[in-house]
Amino acid sequence: MSAASRKNASLRKEPGQTSADARREKASAARTAEAARTRRRQRIIITSAVVAVLALVGVIGFVVQSSRTGSTPVVVPANATGTDNGIVVGKPDAPVTVDLYEDFQCPICGELEKSVGSTVQNLIDNGKIKAVYHMMSFLGPESVRAANAASAAAQEGSFKQYHDVLYANQPPERTGGFQNSTLTQLGARVGLTSEAFTSAVGNGTYNGYVAKVEDNASKRAVTGTPTVFVNGQQLASSALTPDGFTAAVNSAAGSGTGPAPTPTG
Amino acid sequence: MLAQAGLTGPRLARVGPTVLRFGLAALWLAAGILKIGDPQGMVHSVRAFRILPESLVHPVAYAVPFVEIALGLLLLVGLAVRVGAVVSALLLAVYIAAIASAAARGLHIECGCFSAGGNLTADAPTHYAEEIIRDSLLLLASGLLVRWPASAFAIDRLLDRPFQENP
């Protein structure tokens, strides 16, 4: 309705014309109502479409990410025969099993290795414990590179020596340390000079295995490092001292339970 | 004079919602983009909360960054702002509940809000209080946008225009 016609309507407003006015008003109200209905319909369509698109995007995300993560092949290195594919160091029939969850880039793991590392090594050498190393990799790509290189060292039978040399040369967290070149140089210090080792470091041969170890740890509710289990019992962080660790091992050995049953994820 | 006042009023009223809308859009885009590159990390992050059953951990971890980015784009272009704000508020409410529950159960984890979290080195501090306060403020912003979704530079305004101009 134009402004002109509205003016006309008001000019012609006489007693006899009220019904025509009312009709006009009614028609206008109907138009407004119709417009409101159309708008509501449009809103419902847009709302449902937007919700549907968000749901669809979620499904697409699931498909895309599933295809991305499933692609790394899992190559399990030699000696990864412990619980949850951990790398075993020590006599297989040792009375006590110690599971260690560490990240090569985790500074507190570095401190643990400095304080308790030699105690662990002694207990391994004396045949008292079998250590199972779960090398986690959540502190950036350098974590993954280091864990891959350590797996390559396990394949060559030098996991523990390499593990120790990495901790002795731990770069600060999140500084992009542990480049592949550094990792092969550190390998040479413990006699890891084979072509197999060097190429496994360079190619990320064990990246799939490293991701699997991380996944297994997450399923076992290990959400931080260092985490240590002695015969399946988690040690409190206050017990992560040479004395505390030795006491836990002795008490586990004394209780005569032998190696704990395999914990289920 | 009158016409000018009529224009200035709504325009001024749109400044707040516009700021909130772009702010939330930037937040969701950042949150999604930072997480999308590390699906495995997201899985560990979601699992670390120990809330969802294992069968749902992967679907949720994989879908969330995509939904966050889609939500960010919706808010950015201003399409169905009210719907976007409602979804935004719902997501934030779920995040707050998850963080609060992790804190209550004494879990020692990283929320993974802007990256893949889940793991923390043993002595690293958690930031539950800060995370809950931040998410609550964002929830408040989403709530305001649900109530007043009309904002500038939005596709919604183009869609509404034909009806406003017809008497």
C-alpha cells in the first residue's frame, strides 16, 4: 500500500465508510500476519538447515580424521614384549616388574633419571627387577622423534644405553630439540651406527608404534609423566626417590606376589 | 531528524552483539584450527576426562574441532546467529561441566581447550579455575548473543530485509 493511497483513505473517511476502512485494516493485518508466517517459516528452515549442516560437518570430521590416523603402519620393535607393548630391559623372570612411563622431553622425567636412574640400573643388573619402558610422546614432534629413535635402538638391542644418553643430553622442553641429526649423533656415542638405525630414525619407521604406546598409556589412565608402577601398583610421586623406589621394590618382592597380572586397559 | 534518530538507535544497539559475535567467531575458529591437526592428541585429551565410554571417545574427539570451525564460520558470516549462539552456549556448558568434573575427581589433566591436551608432566600445575572462569565468561557472551542476535555485517540482515521494507 503506497503512502498516497493511505492518504486518500484517510481523506475519504466519512461515517458511511467505516466498514470499508475496517476491511482495509483487516486486509493489512492479514498481510502482516502472512509476512510474519513466511518469516517464521524461513527461520525454521534456516535453523534446521544450520543444525543439519553442523551435524554433517561433525560426521565429515569423524570420517576425515579416522582416515588420517589409521594410515601410519605399526612396526613393533624387538624387545617390545612388556605390558602394552612396553620395551623390556632386564631378566624376563625377575621377581618384580616395574613399568615406567616417561617422555624424553619431560623435564621431571629427566630429574627422575638423574636421581633414581642408577638405582633402577643396579636393580636390573642384580636381576631384582624387569623394567618395562613406555616412551610417551606428548611434548611436541621432538618427543615423537626421540621415542621413534629409542624404538630403533630397541630393535638394535641398545635401548637402555640410548635411553640413558638421551636423558643425559635432554634439551629444554618445547624448544624443537632432538632433531634427527642429533638423535643419530647421540646414537653413535653408544655404538648405534648401523644403517638400519640411521634410516629408521630418518624415516620415522616406528612412529606408528610410538602412537600405539601413547594410546595404550591413555587407555591405562596414565595422563602424566613420569608414572611408575611396581608390580602394577602406582608409586606416589613422593616415592620417586632412590630410597622410596628401593623400598617399593623390596616390599613387592617380599610380598611374594611375583609379577603382577597384566593390567587390563 | 526523526529518521536519523530511528537509524542511530538500532545501529548503536547492534555494536555490542557485533563485537560479541566476531569475538566468539574468532574463539571457535582458533579453538578448532589449533586442534584439527592432531586427531590422536584430541583422542587422548577426550579420554583423559574419563567421562565418555571408549566407543564414543574417537567420534567425539574427531568431530569436535570440525564442528567448532563450522560454528566459527557461521558466526563470522552472521548466518543464523541465534542458532549459532545457542550451540555455542551448549558446547561451553558441556566444557565447563567436564572441567569441573575433572577438578572434582582430582584428575591431573590439561583441558585441551586450545590444543590437544590430556597429558601433563607430573608436577605441572592444572588451571581448572582459570579455564572454568574463562568458559563461563564466554558462556555469558553466548547467552547475550542469544538474547540480542541482531548485529552488523550479518547475512541474517540480508535475509530479513525484504520483510522490513514491505509495509
